Amino acid sequence: MSFLRSIDTSASGLTAQRLRLDVISQNIANVNTTRTDDGGPYRRKAVIFEEKQEPKSFANILSESQKAQTKAGVRVSNIVEDNTPFTLHFDPSHPDANEEGYVEMPNVNIVSEMVNMISASRSYEANVTAMNAMKSMAVKALEIGR
């Protein structure tokens, strides 16, 4: 049934945006982390989305109207580290300060992360709205048969 495909598409958006929000939260939590397991400051992470393809089924292959692979939402293809340079802050008393008194701080911009958080939240809400609209349409269709 095609309405289930709509719900699956919205669900993929919900999953992707939740993961994006998790990564944004991790970035915000580490805004002042100067030591990691790699030895340097925390490096900002970003989520890369890509269009999700519906798996080819026997019915899709035989169908004239679906010769090309059908689109089925979004998925996270990768989580990458941002390679922008770290910022330097003068704090000679900091244990991680170099010989000149500067500390390398993470490349996380809190303002950008807040904007990304709002964007992820709005995208999540839009997917919930689309899912609820489809659910409402399905209920209305079932009421026709009464």
C-alpha cells in the first residue's frame, strides 16, 4: 500500500534528524574539550545525508511504471569530522597551553550549532506532521467503507 511508503519515508526522516540532533548535542557538550583520545582538542562532527533507495523487488523490476529504482526517504551516509582550524585562546595557566601561553580550543561554533539544532528540530517536526497527515488520510479512507 502506498500510504505505508509515505510513513516509511517520514520515519526515515525522523531517524536521520534524531541522529543529527545527537551529533549536534555531542558537539555542544564538547565545546570546551581540549583533550581527546587522539591527543588534541575535540573536532566538530557533521552528519552527511543521502537519498535512500528502495530495495529492488521482483514486483518493482517487472513493473513498467517503476523501471528506475524508487526513492524511499533519507539516510545518514556518514558522520565526518570538520577540518576547520582550531581557535587559539590566550590562557597561560591552562594545563594544555603551549610555550607561548595559547590553548587550542575545539572548532565548535556554539551559534552555528544552535542554528543547526533548530533546523534539525523543525525538520523533525515537519516529518511528524507529514506522518500524522498520512495517518489521518488513511483513517478517512477506512471510514468510507462504513
